[in-house]
Amino acid sequence: MAFRLRLDLFTALVLSFSPVLWAENASKPTAEPTLDPATMHSLGLYWIVQGDDNKNARIDVEYRKVSVDKPAAWLKGPPLFRVEKGAHKNEKGKSALNVPPEAWLFAGSVLMLEPGTEYELHLVLIDPDGGNVEKTLSAKTASEPAVPEKLTTFHIAPGEGGGTGSAQDPFKGLNAALGVAKPGTLFLVHTGTYPGTFEENKSGEPGNPIIFRGAGDGEVILDAKDKEGKNAERTVTATDIHDVWFENLSMRNGTYVIVLHRSQRIVIRRCHISGCDYGIMCSNNTKGNVAGFFIADNVIESYKTWPKPDDDKDYTEGYGIKLTGTGHEVCYNRIRGFADGMDTCPSEHCYAIDFHHNEISEMQDDGCEMDGSERNTRCFMNRFTNVFQGISVQPIFGGPVYIIRNVLYNVDHEPFKMHNSPSGALMLHNTVAKARFALCLWTGEKVRNCIYRNNLFLGTEADYMYENSAPMLDCDFDYDGFSMTKMRDCLKWNKVVYKTFEDLKANAPVEKHAVWLDGANVFASGLKPPGDYTKQFDPATIDLRLKEGCAAIDAGEPLPGINAGFAGKAPDLGAYEFGQELPHYGPRK
């Protein structure tokens, strides 16, 4: 007892002469937590906290619907993610966020929410060294854009000028209608072909857009092919505008079909985009204002084939959708025949973007790129079939970037491309079935602060089950399921080889709770990993729901806000909980 008393007195004396040292381990927010733009199913936010040099603080999250009657019960959300110091800055060392060098950025999303719904978010900063703080925020998820009740309607028919815009005397050609375009205008575009590039340069207002919509009397074709049969550079130019919608149109034969640089609140819905190298493009955000796109229920297709030809030097060029900015929703699209299906790209504002329920196939490079993301971008519940690489984070800047419940079947190379030293990727509950390596990563650059949980990786025959040549720093991979028909070695991690699955679980620094699967008996559909990646599979036939009794059931780790409501003793591995219905992928009818 005397020794304990002397020790306590000594500690108190040291701390009394070291207030700065003590304060560095206590946490103190630099400002209030800040919400990112909402999407339909996600609410993202961040909070900057000073101190906590010993990294033992955490920020727990609860959420509930706002109710005028009895308050709803609080539900656990994912805790905020501790972003690696300095990783939030882009490749030029810049960021729109002012995070002091001595501070931590915590960021994260509450996920799988209901659209158009008010929520309360309760944040609790907990630090054993002091500085506990609680904050409650209110936020509303986004809704699908709804057509205003009062619109002024005009009609457009093919032609080269003239007309009054009435049903009996429609404007002749799209450009002829622009003179009367103003907020609250609906242009019904009638069947036929509209040649050349359409330059839409008028804007609507929030909640009162300008709408160009196919009238429903036949296919409306915006065709940019010139008289010599060559594609124009663009089919539609919609730059530096806001609150404009394009619906039920076929747009084709431009190198770029529709370009949206520096624009806001653009809707592209139920359109057919084809005959192009690039479908929807927005990579220029120099004004920092790109925000609020809604891109849904479209068919976007190009000419690239599967597998990629060995002599194709341009296989990495061409994207279905490529965008930057904030607050975008890209959902229920069918994309095929490009290099990349859907991508983010860097700017000083690239966050709060959701890709979900898309059907992607025949990609000669990446199914999806989250490249250039900063924080709270999310790729969830998509299906990728016949793709060279799966989902890329090459790189991301701090994160978190959420990659959740995606299905990837017949991936040639890496399911998750983690090149160029990404920091902050979270791969959770994905299902991958492919030829050769179940999982691989071939790069010499560092991967930092990334997490894998509850994924399924099924391969066939290769030198390794999981070959990883990257230096892995502060990465936490566990509770994943694996299968191979034949392998020489099991895992290569930070240059150390683990020969068998038992060796991996006993001695590797990762995958202590990994599960070995019989690859021929994982899926109720009877599907197995493809033996030949050059074969082309029909995405509609890819059903990777679990088979009753397989080892992936009840083998996952509970993750707050990610897998609540699981049916058995624990969450199941992979994209689907046993017995659930298949999600809808691609355009809704």
C-alpha cells in the first residue's frame, strides 16, 4: 500500500509539471461536427479533434428517425473513422479542410437509411485521458428528384428552327427552344433524330428545373455523328449550368455524350447513352461548385468487348460515368462495354458520393474507381461481372471510403485495386468469385489504414490463395472467408509467406478468424468460381446467395450500423445474409 501511495504521488507530481504532455493525450474538438451533403441512403459527417496522441479516443454514433409522437429508439451506427494524419490532402498536398497538424480528422457515414427522412445523429467522443463530449445533429436524407406540379410545357420536334412550341406547332429542333427556357419549363421532345451537338446553356432553380423529356411517342435520338460519319466531340454540352434534367432520351455518337463540368443539380434519368468513348463526364470542378447530380435508371454502353484484346493499347480509356464533386447519387444504371464502369476523380471537393444498385459488366479495366475520393464516398450493393479489375481505390485521400455488399464475378486480376498508396478504404461484406488467385494485390507502394471484414474470396488454382506484394501499414484484415481448389502457398503479407491456411491463422498478423470454404458448395444456385476468366457470363445469371449449411453462415463479426438484424448467431460472410432476396441491379421498370 505504501509503495502504491508513493507511486501515485510521484505520478501526480510529474503531471503537475507536465501540463502540455497531459493535454496532448486528452481530446478536444476544434469546432462543431460538420455534416456532408446528404444522399438518399447515407448521412456523412466529420469532426476534427486535437490531442489524443496515444490514439485511444473514439467517437461512437447513434441515430434515430425524428418522430412527432413517441421518440424512436436509438440505433448504433458505425463509429467515426480515424483518418491517418495528413492523408486527407490530395496528390498536390491540398485540402479544403483545415485540419491542424496536431489534430485528428474523424469522419464517417450512417448508412442504409430511408430516403427523404429526418434523422437525429448522436455523437459521443470518449477518451480515457479526458475530453469527453456529446453532440446531437439533425439531418435529412435526400429524396429522388420529384417533378414540380406546376410547369410550363412546350413541344419540340425534329427540324432546324421555327415553331411556337405548342403541340400543333412545336419548336423545330432543340436549339430553337432555348429562347423560352427558364425555371419551371418542361420540354416534351417528340420522336425522331436531332443531329449535331446540343449546347444547353440555360439554368433552372432549386426545386424548379428545366426539363428535357422524351414525349413518349417513340424514340428520341440526339445523334452527334457528322455528315462524314464521324463522332462529334460531344453530343450534349451542359457545363456551367444548374437545375436541368434530361429524361427518356437516347444520346449517342459523341466522343463524350454528355459533359457536365462546373454544373449543379443535374438529373439524367431513364436515358440510353451509346456509341461513345465516354458516357457522362464531369472532371472539372475548378469553381468548387459541382454538386447534387442524380444519375439513375440509364442504359450506358459502348463498344469494348470481353475479354480485352491482348493488342489493345487503349484498354484503360473510356468511362461510362466519371465525376467529381459532392452529393451525387448514381444508382440503378446498366453499364457495359467501357474501360471503367463508374468512377470518381479528384478535385478539392470529392466526397459524399454514392454508387449503388448498378449492374456493371464487360469492363476492360475497372468495374468502379473510387479514385481521388476524400471521405464518405460509398460503393454498395452493385454487381460486377466480367471485369479486368474490380473496385479501385488508386488512391484515396484519408477516407473513409465504404465498399459494402458488392458482388464481383469473373474478375481477371485484383478484386480490389489498392495501388498508389491509398489510405482509408473499408471493404465490408463483399462477395468475390474468380479464376486463379482468390485475392491478389500487385504493387510495390504502401497501403495504409485500410480494413477488410466479412468478405468472401473464392478462387480456383494459383500459386497463392492471397498474394500481396504491397507494404501493408496499419491495416486490419479479418473475418473473411476463402476457398481455392489448389494452391502452392496460402498468404504472402509484408514479404512473409504463410504456407497453409493453418499457418496463416496461427502466425500471420491478419485473418486470425478467417474461414475456409468448400468453393463448390457455397452458393445455393450451384455457381462456382469460373475456371476460365476469358469466358463471358450473363450478369442476370449470377446469383451468389449462400447455400444452407455452408461455412460462411454465422461466421462474420458484428459491425455496428453495417450488419444489424442478422438472422443467426452472427452475421454471415459475403454480400448476402442467408435467405434474403436478391437486390435489384440495373434500371427499374
